[in-house]
Amino acid sequence: MVENLEPKQAWQLLQTDRSAVLIDVRTKMEHSHVGHPIGAVHIPWKEYPDWQVNSSFVEQVAEAVPDKNAPVLLLCRSGQRSLDAAAALAAAGYSRPINILQGFEGPLDDGKHRGNRGGWRFHDLPWEQS
């Protein structure tokens, strides 16, 4: 089963549970140019230009998080790719995959822009750009 947390709840969990790992499942370009949470492990769920699911995703997560009982928090742009990635981890036996609602950039606003209605950056949580 996949758990869902708001960005601030996810940050709190990362601060209180040393076994928790944050994985950014966005593309390499998103991770480096848009920015990413400080300390996030980057393992893309899908990659540009073909947008096919990373067939090695679960294996790459297993290398980064060998303890299948550790909380694995997953973050994408707005919360959909991370939900799919969390479901794949649950199917692979991870007991606590966690989708971060709103993602890094949050939902679209009325002007079709992200970052104004939610997301990791919107909530002023620690992040950086490469």
C-alpha cells in the first residue's frame, strides 16, 4: 500500500526518521535545472525523450535503499509519476513507499503555471539547483 504525505509532512518524517530516504523520480533535466530537494537521491521513473518507464527503477532503488522496511519518499513534479513509482515499489515488497503529494512544483494555477499553489518549493522546504 502507498502512503501519501503533504510536502511539510514528508520533510518532518525525513527529519525524525534517519532510515527514511527521499528519491526524486523526475528526469535528469528537471532534477538539475528546475531544482531538487537537498539530499534527494535521483532515480528517474521515466526519462526524456521517449518517456518509457525505467526498467531498472526498482533495482536502482534497491541499491540506494536496501532495507525494504525503510520509508521511501518519492517526489516528482506534481505527484503522479511518484505515485506510479511508489506503487511499483509496493509491488516489489517495499513496506513503506510514500508519495509526496503536490510534488516539487505543485499543481497548475489558473494561468497554467506551477509553483504558486503547492509543492516542495512553494512550502519553502530546502532545495537547490545544479
